[in-house]
Amino acid sequence: MRETWRWFGEFDPIGLNEVAQTGAAGIVSALHAIPYGEVWPREAIAARKAEIEASDFTWDVVESLPVHEDIKRGTGDIEQLFANYRTSLANLAAEGVQTVCYNFMPILDWTRTDLAAPVPRGGTCLRFSAAKMAAFEIYMLGRDAARGDYHPSAVAAGTAWFEVSTPEDQDLLLKTIMAGLPGAVDRYDIAGLKTVLHSYAGLSHDDLRDNLKQFLTEVIPTATELGINMCIHPDDPPRDILGLPRIASTADDIAWIMQAVDTPANGLSLCTGSLGAHPENDLPAIAQTFASRIHFVHLRNATKQPDGSFTESAHLEGDVDLVAVIDELLEAETTRDVDLPFRADHGHALLTDNQRDFQPGYTLIGRLRGLSELRGIIAALTG
């Protein structure tokens, strides 16, 4: 398995000279400054590639080439958006980048309610509190229907939290929920979020599936011709939020996506943290079932609570059996004769991490710990 590291380019306080000391060989990056839906110019791709290679790395994976919200909604001038996406793929292929990660989550990418939850023996981690999310939806967004979307204990705890929360607490929660949007993406205030949510009114799971299938039908043939592997990232968290459908949360969802356009270029980014937050997902079984279609791997762990909350654990301490998952991935590599790129996904803020800026979840020392632990698993399984 090939060790990679996610780097946010001009938006990343961690420099490539520091990443080099982690031992990772490849970089996972994107052109985060380009607005969603616009073409990625070949010149900009070449410049990012040259920057990466100047530090003795390879650009192994694009994460992500974003899908415009109009495509997810099935509205607007989507034919032009499809054309732009295909052109971006062609420009990436011309510069030798052949693995492209994307997601189909409406509005938000990964969503958390706490960016600095304390962990035993020091340090902090990312956490999703079902109670805080319920409070956000029911009281801050005024979505009373959300009461039925959460465990009763989460609704009760969320109500208690909201009743004692200050305006500063509520503002911090909003900013935290927005933090999963990478790069230069605009964040929403409450009014703005309500407006964009209204643009999705009435969209069902079947509608979103139809729109994803249309996207795949439009871009996967081009990806195949270019030798590019597309790989969808699972929903994070793997559940409906904000009244919006999520359609990449379970093994059944993944099977539907793989069958929608049944060709190797339509693949999966296996994220053990995202899928591992769902109580019904068996990650080693998912890795085995979709072994032929996994093109990129995010390895992290999560500890789940009965009310739907979860905490991002240290890589070897959560509910996901990462040893068994990696064993399946190594078997897939042998069968397919490939070297799967993987990265330690997210990381606790440890030691001096909190003395510097970093993208939420993308610490230096915390991810280095995770990468070292994963490296040890791989060495033990292959030694």
C-alpha cells in the first residue's frame, strides 16, 4: 500500500518540507481555490504538480474534484457543468493524475459538532454529537420535523444544551458544522443555510440517486477513455442530516452506486471512519465485497454511542477492526496487482499541534501518529 498525505496547497499551514519528514511518498491534493463547477485549467494543474514534485513527492490522488450543487439537485445548466467536469478530467489526465475522489453529499462535506473534544491522556479530537446536531436543526434552523430524525435521548439532551447555550455557543456550533467545507468554499450563516436548504426542498433519496446516476453516466465513459479511476467518498456522517438525503452510507448504497455504471472506473474511496460511524456497517466485509472497485483508502477509526453520536478515536482504539480491513486490502492488491494509495485520515491534535494553525482534523503530529500505527499494521501483515 502506498503512503500518501492530504495537503491543501495554499490553504495548508503545514508545508511540504514538513510532510516529507513523515515518510509519506505521495500527496493527495486539489485546486481548492477554483469555484465548484468551473474548469480546472491544465496550467493550474501543472503548477500544482510541479510544486509537489519539487518536494520529491508524486501527486497520487485528487481530493476532491467537486460536484456542483446543481448536479446534485438536477437543476440549472447541468449540461455545461458536465462538460466542464469532463474537461477538468482531461486536463488532469494530460498531467498524469489518474485517481479522482469526489462526493455526492448535498451542501456539506464531513460534518462535526466539536473540533476539539478532549481525549484521554491529553490532546483533542473531532466529534459528532447527535444531541448538538439535533439542537442545531430543531432550534437554530427551526426544523421541528428533525425531532423524528434523532434518537429521543439525543433530542432531550439537545434541548437541554440549547436552553443553557449562549449566543457564542451557538455561533461556535455553526462555525464548527461549516468547518468541513475545504479551501475557499463560502461558509453559510443561518439565513444562508436556510436559503440553500430550501433549494433542495422535496428532493428524495430516489431523486438524489437519479441525479448521481446521471452524473456517472455523463463522466465515467470519459474517465474510462482517459484512464482515470473515479472513486466516490462515503457520506460523513453516514446518515441524513439537515433534512437532506444521503445515498452513500451503507454497503447496499455502495452496491447500488457500483452497479449504476458497472465499470472499473466507477469506484470507491473506502473511508473506514465515515462508514465505520454507521452501526450496521461491517468494514472488513465491505473491503472484501468491493475489493475490485476500491481505488483510494482513508484509514481512521470511530467509537460510536447508542444515540448516534461518535468520536474520532486513535487509529487502533475505535470500533473498526483496521487490522482486518488492511488485511483485505492487501489481498485485493495481490489479486489486482495494484498499489493502493492510502492516507491516515484526520488525526488527534497532540503535543504542539494546538500551537499552530491546521485544517480541522488535518494535524501534523496526530496524523503522523496515525500513519505510524498504520505502517506498523502493514509491516506486521506483510512481514
